[in-house]
Amino acid sequence: MIENFLIEAKKQTYANENAPKIDSSRLNSKDYEYKKGNMIYHDTYFGGTNFIGDELYWRRSCLYR
């Protein structure tokens, strides 16, 4: 389940040249986010050809209104 979500999330974010970026989470970062159900994938990176960054995954175990 998580593996399928991460594959889909990456295809919908940085691996997709048409994916919209979201507001930067840090100074000069480029950020993407993908949400499905109770799961969220967030990718942040700096640079271009040579880059550094991180990928985060959250899963909410319960939803609140």
C-alpha cells in the first residue's frame, strides 16, 4: 500500500515536468506535495542538476473534522 502510494506520488510530483510546485517551505527551496486519502507526500529540494533535498510521508491514522 505505501509502496504504491509513493510510486504514484513521485509520478505526480518531481517526476512529472508539468506538476505544479507549492509555496516554498524553506528559503529558495522547490516543493511539491501530493495527497490521497489519509496520506501526504512532500518533496523539497534545492539546486538543479546537483541537488539536495528530502522527501516526507505522512499517514493520518484517524481523521478529525
